[in-house]
Amino acid sequence: SPQRAQSGCSRSLSEYSRYYQNQSPLDFFASVHRWGLPVDGSALSRVINVCANSFDQNAGKQVHCQCVKSGFLEDVSVGSALVDMYMKTESVEDGRRAFDEMADKNVVSWTSLLSGYARNSLNREAVELFRRMQVEGIKPNAFTYTAVLGALGDDGLAEKGIQLHAMVIKDGFASTTYSGNSLISMYSKVGMIRDARAVFNMMGNKDAVSWNSMISGYVANGHDMEALVMFHSMRNAEVSLSQLTFANVIKLCANVREIIFTRQLHCQVVKVGLEFDDKVGKALIVAYGKCCEMDDAFKSFSSMSQYQDVVSWTAIITGYLQNGQAAQAVDLFCQMRREGVKPNDFTYSLILGAQPLIAPHEVHAQVIKTNYQSSSTVGTALLDAYVKIGSIDAAATVFKSVQERDVVSWSAMLAGYALSGDTENAVKVYLQLGKEGVRPNEFTYSSVINACAAPSAAVEQGKQLHACSIKSGYSDALCVTSALLTMYAKRGNIESASKLFQRQRERDLVSWNSMISGYAQHGHAKKALEVFKEMQRQKMTMDSITFIGVISACTHGGFVQEGERYYDMMINNHQISPTMEHYSCMVDLYSRAGMLEKAMDTINGMPFPASASVWRSILAGCHVQRNLELGKLAAEKLISLQPDHSSSYVLLSNIYAAAGKWRERAEVRRMMDERKVRKEAGYSWIEVKNKTYFFLAGDISHPLQESIYAKLEELGIRLRDYGYQPDTNYVLHDVEEEHKEAILSHHSERLALAFGLITTSPEIPIHISKNLRVCGDCHNVIKLVSMIESREIIVRDSNRFHHFNG
């Protein structure tokens, strides 16, 4: 009879589905369909389940059509199976449509849709569906709770997870192993590992999943020793160890860099026949890589030849990069692409760190081809790579292309602008970040505050950002306090920098180096050396930058013997090889002290050719010492290194002028004209009421020029009453003495000073910046004006800060 045939076919399909591979029941169903034999809803749902488990959406859609033709769509089991099939094949919309078209729905239907949402990372939709399910009076089963608990764990919704735990207990599912395992997983994901352990302890029937979930939770939450104890307890309980067990325990070995136990586990893996398992193999690659055993890592990778997917390739590339073997990492990346394995976002993010062996624009092209350009992870890595090679415009373009920018992306762009000294764009990005609702973190504040350390930055901007960091609760973060310290030191407020340094709860090398360099730049050589001695007492690790700051302090303080001693200490006690910057500091130390022979001995003893900064120090020393012969040699060297840089010509010209050799000076000027080298104009700037004003020497463009020059004239009279006599040696022009005095009185820093005096209150310090060095006469004048006006004046030139406290 048809009923008997139908029943027989359905039983056969059920048996095939239970005992055979997925293809067998599908082939049998196709044969039944060709023979025209009848099938019922139960058989169709079985076939759809086969399609779901084999992730074969095409076959599933064909069976769906057969369900429509046969009129079985109203069958609850068929509808539920269709929902499950579409969800497992990532067709969420089709799954939802199949669910909505069902006339009758039971708990299985709801759970299929809910599980599908969770499986496709639509956790909020899953939680909302669970709420609606309750409203409609559908009572959840253990599998429903499992799906919702997974969604809550993935989204970190601890409070809702606790509420759901109460419902599991109320509905009588707490004693089931299935629910217990789900609760352990949920509590582990939200960081409540003690609660996960409490659930584990209360479970009457624990299976391998229970133990593995507990071990995995401990590892994920950084409790490596507890995970190890749990692993030993699992072995004592004679629970069979699965590939997941080994993968988790090998992962904890990687976390603690335990190579011996890793090798023991590897041996055990081989004994139980899991050496070719995908998860175990990847865990071994990571563990060997973190333990610096790259030969073993590569052997594990090679043994996975049949299972080498993008994750295993990325793991071995990561290992080589972590162990400083960038060339091997790049070779493997290229081999990976040749073998047709497509990199993922994590692979691209990693390989961009292999500069300069791989160019960012090359990877960028691949990223665009594979459609990863909008990924936040890849975008941030690309952005950072462009920043490192100085391509800020390219970095900004990448930043704009990232669709979902997280706080890491914003912070990376801010760091790029800070590195290039572009304060204006850095502040714009910071303000835009706030408008888009992104909450800044400590690294965001560190980056934008570093940008405010640039000479062109407004003084008040740094203070405002300091206030913002306090409001946000990040002002005590180490990276923020170090950035603030550096910013205040570079912006002329060494007192605030010092207070921050004293208040730091912990200090890193950046803090110590910033304080030493800050004191040195502000002329407080003794204070800089005191900080260094305190650093020694605390047995802090020092680097090359530490000694650059220390020797610079000795240079500004004129402490030649101390500078020599610290230089020797750096080499002999700290095994730090001198770099060009260290040699430059030593040459500057000797040149400023008038010890030009020692300076030349240092240059002659260098293992590499002297840089422009070294010869510039010699040339500046020759200018002070009136050493024409050596000055000419230094200028020739400097001009050969920087033929288009005006400073070398100007310094040589000034040496000739100081010696009264006007013909030779004119020859240098003629050389500049022939080579089209233009002298950099000296200018000064001052910030008043959040606005910056610029002045050139003899400037008459300012709206308050009459008041400015009137103030200068008034100061001139009062200065003479104090006994001031202009030092016209600083005017290197062949003009009358009276004209030289007029030129001196209209230097750009004096115009800025006069403007500051007439536009600011007496209690406010006057901050002036200049792009070139302040001449000796202007230094003396500002010192006297500070006394006459009883004003604190801070001048920053191209060399250092000058403090005048009247």
C-alpha cells in the first residue's frame, strides 16, 4: 500500500541518516524521488537535517522545493529543519523567512532560529527572540537555554547571564550536564571564573566537555596554574583526553613559556594518535613559537601539510615575527599566497609589522583585492605602517576608508599626527572621535597630548587635554603621565613637569628620560644629573636616550669632566655602543667649552663619517672662538653634506663677518645666490589668549605696531638707565654703529616681548618661541627687562629654553 511504501521509505531514510555519511541518504532520497515513491514529513525533515549537517545549501533548497510541491511546509518538523538548515548555511534571512512562514511553531522551531542567530554572531537578535518566545508562552528547553547562554557569554552580558541561570534552576534543567556545560562556558566568557567553578563543582555528572570547558575558562582568564591543576585532576578522574583538552593545555604552556611540558604533551599527543589533529597542531605551533623554538614550530607546521589553512600559516608567520626573524616570515607569507591560501585580516595585520622587508603599499594593494580595506584590524595596521615610513597622507586615507573605526584606529591616527608634529589635525581627530561617540582610552590621551608637545601647538591645548584626562579617569595611567610630563617640559613649563614626575606612582624609562632631557633643555643641568643619580640608586635600566639627555645636560652646564665620565660609563658599565647622537653630544660639549681640538679628536675617532649635526656643532664653536681656519673646514664638510641648507653658509658668513673679512663674507653670500640657497628668515611667536602671533625682525605689519614700538622705545630708555650697552658684535652687517643698534633693537624676539608686555597681565608668564638661536645681546636685554618689569619670561629658541625670573 502507499502508506506502507511511505513508511518503509521514511524508515530507510532515517536509518541512512543515522548510520551513513551525508551523501548516502541524499542519494537514496534522490532515488526515491525518481521512483515516484511517497515520503512523509518525518523523512523530509531527516533529509533537510542531512543537508544542514553537510552545509549543502543547494541540496537543501532543492528539498525545500520538494516540500512545497508535496504540501509539507505546514509540518512543524519540516519547518524547523528548514530554519536550522538555512541558519547553518549562513542564510539568516532565508532562515527567518522559513520561520515566519510556519503556521505552527513549537519549542524546536524557536530554538532552531535562536541557535542560528547565536551561531551567526547575531547575539542581540538571539536574546530579543528569547524574550519574545517567553511573551508568546513557549517554554524553553535545555537546548534553548544553551543557545541563549552562549549568546550572552559572547556579548559579555554577565547580569543577564545570572538571571538566566536562575531560570535554568527554576525550570529544572540545572542538573543536566548539557546546561551545566553551557553555564560554565557563559561564566568563563564574562570573566566570572569562580562562578564557573562553582557550577562545575555542583554538577553530578561531568563529561569531557565539562572538564574541557573549565580548563579553557581558566586559560582564557589568565589562571594558567589553576588550569594545570584542573588538567591533572581530569587525568586522575580517568576522563578520556580529547584533542580539545590537549589544545587548551598546550595553549597554557604557550602562555607561561613552558617548553619542557609542551614537549611532554607533544609526545603524549603522538601516542594517542592526535599529532595530525588541526587544533592540536596549531596549538603546538603557537607554543613552540612563544618558547623561541622555531625549528620545532616549523616541524609541527610541516606535519600539518594536509590541514594547512590560513590559521596555521598565520600562526607560523607570527612565531617568526615574534622571534625577530622577519625575513622568514615574509618568505612564508609569499609562499602562502603562491599555494593559494588567502590571508585573513589577522595575517595582513601581522605581516605589515615586517617593515622594511615588505612595503606597506604592496600589502595595501593585496588588501584592496581581497576586500579587507574596511576592516578595523587591517586598517589600523596599514595606518601604523604608513606612519612609520612618514606617509601621513596615505595613513589618513586608510583611516577614512575603515568603516567601523574603534578606539585603537582613532588612537593610531592620533599617534601618526603626533609623530609628524601636526597638532592641528591631531586635535581635529580627537574632537571628531568624541562627536562619533567613541570613548577615548589612555592611549588616545597619550597620543593627542604628545601632539601638543610640538613647538607650534597652543600652550592651552595641552592643559585642556590634561583636564579631560582627569575627568575621564586616565590621568594616572603611566602612558598619560609620561606624555603629560614630556608635553609640559617641551612647552616651557618645567615646574609642572617636575610636579607630575614627583607624583607618578610608577615610572617607566620614558618618564626618567623625559625628566632628564627636560631639565637639560631648560638649563637645569644639576637637576638633570640629580635625576640620573636617583635613577642609578633605584637601579633602573638605562638606554642610549638616557645618556643623550645626561651628556646634553653636561653640555648646557659646562660640565666637561662629568660629561666625559658619563660617556665612559655608558660604554664600559652599560655596554651601550655610541651612536651618531652620542658623538654629536660629545662634540657639542667640547665645542661649547672652547676645546675644539678635543672635538676634532672625537670626530677623527668615530667609526663612521660625521653627520651634519656634528659639523654644525664644530662650526658654531668656531664662530664663538673666532677660529677661522677650522670654521672654514667645518663649513666645507657641512656644505658637502647639506648643499641646500642655509645654516652652513650663514654660520661661515658670520665667522667671516666677526673677523671683519667682509670680502670673504660677500663671496659666501654670492655662492648662496648662485646655488639658489635662501637664508631661513628668523621669526618669533607668542601665544596670547589662545591665539598665536608671529613677528619678523623690523616687522610693521601688526595692528598694534605703534604700541609695540613705543614700548620698545620706553624699554630702551629704562635699559640704558640700568647701564645696558648694545653689543653690536651680534650685528654681522657692514653698516654704521648707530644702524647696528637699531637693527638689534628690532629683532623679532624683542617685538614679541613688547607685544606680550602690553597685552598680558603682570602675573602671567610670557612664553616666546624663536625658530633660530637667540643672539647674546637679546639674551641680555630680556634678562634686564624681566628685572625691570618684574615679569617671568620664558624663551625657547632652536637650542634650548631660557628662563628669566625678574
